[in-house]
Amino acid sequence: MSDTGILIIFIAVVFLFVAGMWLFTFLFGPKNRTRIKSQPFECGMEPIGPNRVRFSVQYYVYAIMLVIFDIEVVFLVPLALIFRDNSVLVYAVISIFLLTALFGYIYVYKRRGFEFEE
Amino acid sequence: MSDLNERVQEITVNMGPSHPAMHGTIRLLITLVGEKVVRCDTQIGYLHRAFEKMSEANKWQAIFPYTDRLNYVSPLMNNVGYAQAVEKLIGIDIPERTKYIRVLLCELSRIADHLTCIAAASMELGAFTVFLYCMEGRDLIWDRIEELTGARVTPAYIRIGGLARDLPEGFLDRTLSILPRIEKVIGDVDALLTENPIFIERMRGTGVISQADAIEIGFTGPCLRSTGIKHDLRKKSPYLVYDRLEFDIPVGSNGDNYDRYMVRMEEMRQSIRIIRQVVRDMPGGKISIDNTMYILPPKEVVYNTIEGVVNHFKLIIDGIQVPAGEVYDATEAANGELGFYLVSDGGGKPVKCRVRSPSFALMQGLEKMVVGGSLADIIPTFGSINMIGGECDR
Amino acid sequence: MTISEDEVKKVRERFESDIISSYQDKDMVVFILKKEALLRFVQFIKEDPDIKMEQVTDITAVDWYQKRDVRFEVVYHFYSYTKNHRIRVKVPVEEQDPKVPSITGLFSGANWFERECWDMYGIVFVNHPDLRRILLYPEFVGHPLRKDYPIDKRQPLVKLIKPEERRERP
Amino acid sequence: MSIREGDSNLRSNMGEEELLKDVVITSRLDESISFFEKVLNWSRKYSLFQYPFATACCAMEYMTTMGPRYDLGRFGAEVPRFSPRQSDLLWVVGTISHKLAPVLVRVYEQMCEPKWVISYGVCASSGGFYNNYATVQGIDSIIPVDVYIPGCPPRPEQVLDALILLQEKIDRSKAEWRFSKKYDNK
């Protein structure tokens, strides 16, 4: 089996698995949409007030920073696995990558993005 | 960043009755700005089962099963508190052995109460292992209570003027044998939680209450001792045989959740110490007063003599004739001062049987402890108050 | 556990006209007081250095329905941590105008106890911060702990299914 | 509670001829349980996600039932899901007061369809000895209930037995699936 054959099988299995799961839940779950069931669950009480409310922007900033530094780590792991022969090239690539991330870190630190105001 | 925060709107969150951390019976209407709590309207009453109305409809000795279900984590303490108040109203004195047995049962229930509080509080912070250890520890205690009284959670074992029955054979040695195992459970919980950085981060400095606020709101029990006030009714106004036992009162320093946790852990060790002393010098003798005006005559008298039958019948039908008057008697229950205010007009049923429950006063202070903190701090604060629905809503 | 004789004398001659009677109960001194003097009395026992009541332990009411001419009696228990003694203050309240001044100004701990007393007995605590029902739901009509309220008069919020219909569910 | 051996109406206790005796040979489609539905019932009965609606003293006994000694996890019903959306077994544990009744009805309404209710303890089943103005006299007056557990509080063994009874009830009942029943979506 050539490489592409295995890839196709893999994709087919994934697709079948997902389609099967969806089909099962669609077939076996009886649907009974009532008014109360469609309301949000608030510990057994009627929901109070709008839930679309303007909250502080620092949560948004926090989320963005998480994405940046998380993806950065995600890239490092395969890099370390593939380049096992620790040649200079590997270190060069990694250091360039980390340096750019470091600049971002310093910028956010200077703009006090990390302080979380209560 | 501060200039970005003006136009933040408040959101009202409903931490309602059916919430895993709210023990099913408390509704907090919390107003948040971002994650900071601005207002917290505590609503109770979801487990109001009309204890007073039922006690006015029942006879004096028939109220014991209702007192079991006040603080259902340490039911024997409510029984002892109620029985002691009625005995004070009538003016009878119970034999020595009964006093020692009552203290033994109170301290066993106190350990079970603190174990349950720590189990629930730590489970809500994610430490499920501590929950399982504490449940195992509590089962050991409930085995002894079940062996003695027949029921695990609702014993109804204390009677006015004595006890339902005497200790079975070898009960005291079996009680002594479980103490090291409970100490091991407390040691495990201690090792798991006390120096755990996450636990300290969540508990230290959250839910703080000052001494002045604590006294004025009516805090009693571990929550008051955690603010640094050395107040315990077992020492301040000793009842039963607490004046003959030596134990000391653990006191916290800055009234936050961590201190409440440490006070409860230390109190469990003191209770074990008390139990050892009680078992060591437990006197012999009978367990009930023999004035059958107030207590049911023994079974052989009832079955063999006509007076016994009449006496038994009269007590059951008309209830114990408590002389007119009123009394307020407070005992140190697991959560604080449990007071019974009884008013009698000489009949078989109380005119009023009021329970001053510690959880009711503690819940008043929840707003003061929670406002200003973040939303996540409500869970450990509420957990460490150890509010019990039956006792708070009666 | 009881306050000493001279303190009782001091209180008595200070509130001569307002105290209906005061006596030594089993372990506590009891003062029966007129409604009007309650605030001044509580202010006095809070600030007086000898008595120095620091905590209101409990506020409740007793309903002497058809047993006394004055039907209600609001009962306060005070406790002092430093002196370790307690007193009980009883305030008779007629049925026609069940009003008592609220002491939440002096003791913030009295807030919920007064709300419960209003919820259960219908005794209004004048200028209490927010006098709402605490144990029962707002739609509840009447005050259940009064002796003339029947014990099983239920006011359900949810439509109850009749017993015979319950069995049909498959 | 039924004693396991002596209980005659349990399928596992029946002899060969008895099993066939009460099998209704039905020609009507909607009464018979097809093999496909038996598989569905079997999968549902051993993976019950529970919603512990715990209020009063029975909650203490419920904690020990979930605890290490009387482990509820042995019967496939151990995972407590605290949202009605992800749970299909509602444990009503303890006294339900009239103030809490609307909350219970709402939680029951918001649970997804193949749902069962166990009323845990006498207070939930019939109001217990709180026959007064504050307590609902039995939750079957507000929501349909499948299994009642007597006892105040019931011993953990009773609770496990009730769970097995519910599993047998699921086994015997017709399985609901997407087109099995027309719901009038009110």
C-alpha cells in the first residue's frame, strides 16, 4: 500500500467514524423541544438579566496571549522530535523562532498586559 | 488597562438552589463586574420544613426525631442540646454515666461533622481524594453510632432524663480501636491539603471576616475562633462533664478560609483526645433517672405491673407534663452555639420550641465575606462556613 | 452566667417607668419592657461598661393565642463575650398593631432574625433595612407560626397532579 | 425491599417454562420489544448519568453511597453530571419544600428525553413525617417518578437495590428513539 493509500484509508475511517457517531445520536435521541427546555439552565431558576453583557477587555487580551504562547510551545515539541541530531542548524532555527516570540512577550510586558486588575 | 474598564456592565449571576457547591438549598443572587463580586443577596428557606410548627403539634418526647434532622451531619448534638434544655426546664439531674456517654457521642458527632465539612469543601475545590478519605473516616464513626443506636444518620437515641439503652458489650473498646484509624485519615488529609500550594492559594486570604464583624453578626463556633477569639461554650459555660476533661481550643489568627480549615482539623484531634479521656474514666451505674414522671418505666415493669402499664400509657398519650416556664440553653454544636429556647405552659406539648441555629447567623455574614472577592472565592468561603440546610432553614 | 445584682439595680432605676417587671429566671435575668423603651434599653446595655452586651444571640416571638390578653411577646437574647453573661428581654406586643422598633441599627446581626420573626409571626419591625420573607416564598399568604394558622394548609406554587393521574405514566 | 432470591417476578429468577408463560405473543407492533431495542435498552441501562438533586439528610447517606465503601460506581451510574442537559437519571434526594418545587419541575423539564427519576428517601417519596404547610407530600405530585426508595434515610444497600430495579425497568420498557413517539412540541 502506497503512502497515499494509507492516507485515504485514514481519512475514510475518520469520516465514517464521525458520520456514524452523528447518525447514532440523530437516530437514538428522541427530540422533544419544549419552551422551558430551550431556556438556559440557571440552577433551576428563570434566567435573570441579559447574558450578552460588556465585560472587561482584559479577558480578551489574556485569551490572545494564551493563544500566542501556547502555539509557540506546540511548534517546539515536533521540532525537537524531528531534529534529534542536535546540529547547529536546529539551534539556529529554534533561537530565531523563540526570539520573535520573546519580542512579543517584552512588548506585552511593557504594556502591562499581564497585570489582571480585579 | 484601567481606562478600558469604565463601560463594563454588571451581570447578575444566579448561584441557585440546585448547584453542586450550594448543598442544594441556598440561592445566591450575585452581581458581578467582570469577576469581582459587587453584591451578593443570600436567599435561604429552600429546606424550611416547619420544625417549630411540628414541635408545637407533638409532645415533648416526640420531638427528638425532628431534632435529629436539624443539623443532620451531627444529629446527636441536637438531641443532647434539646434534651439538656428540657431537663433544665424541668429541673432534673441526669446520672453520671449518662453525662459521660452524652459527651462521648457529642465528640464522635463533632468529628463526623468536621470530616463532612472538609470533604465537601475540598471536593468543591477539586480534591476528590480527600472526599473519599473523609467518607471512609466518617463511615467508621457511623458504624459505632449505628451499633449503639440502630441508625446511621437519624439515631434519636437520647431521652429526656437519660438514654434509650445502655452501651452494648465491648462498645468502648471498639470505639477506642477506630480512633487510630481516624487519626490516620486526618493525617492523610493533612498531608494532602495543608501544604498544597493550590489549596493554600485558594483558601489563604479569601473569605476574610474581622473580629468586630464576626461578633456583631453573631458568628459562633469554628468560624468565630478562626478570627482569633478564644470562645467555646464547653469552656466558657461548661455543661455535662466538660469541666473535668482537659482539651484546648484551637484559635486562628486572620479569619480566612485557611484558618477555618486549620481550626476544624485541630478540633478533630482535640475531640479524639476527649474521647480517650471519656472512655478511660467512664463510670458504671444506671443511665436514666428513675423518676418515671418524666421517663418511660423499664420494660419489665410495664409488662408485669398494672402501675407500669398505666404510667407508660399516660406518658405516651399525654406527654411529659413539663412545669410552666421558659428556658434558653445553649450547647457548643459543631458549627457553633446551638440554643434551644423552650416555653411551656405546663401541658404535654411545648408552646414554643425555638432553635437558635449557628448556620443561620453564619449565613448572615456570607455577604460581608464574599463581596470584594472574586467569583471563584465564593465556593471555598461557602464550603468553610459549613452551612447545613436543615439547621439553617429549620 | 448571670449579671450581678447591682447591674440589675442600675438598669431598674434608670428605666424605672418602662420596665414592667424583671426577675431572675433559671440562669438569666429577664426584663419585660415596654415597646417604646426598647431602643434606649438596647443602646444602654450595649454601651454600659459593666453589662456590655456584644451580640444579639436570638430574636423570636411567642404567640399566646387565647391564653393571655396581650397575644404576642417578642423575645430578645443578648450575650456578652467579655463578661460571659446573658440577659433576656421580652416585649409584649398586641395583636392589633404588631409593630416593634428594629434594632438592626445597634446590632447588624439582628437583621435576619427580625426578618424570620416577621415571616413567621407577622410582627413588623419598624425601619428595618429590607423586611422581606426569609424562609417562605414571597407568594405565601399569612404567617404560619401563628397558632390560628392550620398546620397543613399548603399553598403550592406548582400545579399538583392528582393521585389517580399519577399512575398512568407508562 | 424485594429479597433478591425470593422475588418471583424477576426475569433472572425464573425457570424455563415460567419465562415463556408470561411472554405476550403480540401481533401489535408497538408492544413488542425488538432485538434492536433490547440492545438500546441494554446500552442505556448500564450508562446512566445521574443528576443528584440533593437537599437534606438523605444527601449524607447519598455521599456514603457514592463513597468508597458502598461504591455506586459498580453499577455504571456513578458519574454525577450537574447539568440536566448531560444527565438522564434524576436522583431527588431529601425533602422538597414548596419553595423548591418549581426548581425541581424546571430541572426535570430541562432534562433530555430518555430520562428517569428515582425518589430517594421517604421525604421525597411521600413527604415523610413532615406533614405540614412547607413540604411537598411526595414528588410524584409534581413530576413522574420511576423508582421510590423508602427509608429515612435509606441504607446504601437499599439504594443500590433501587438502582438495579430501575435498570430492570429500563430493560423491560420500550426503548425510545427518534421516530418512536410523536411529541406534541408544546
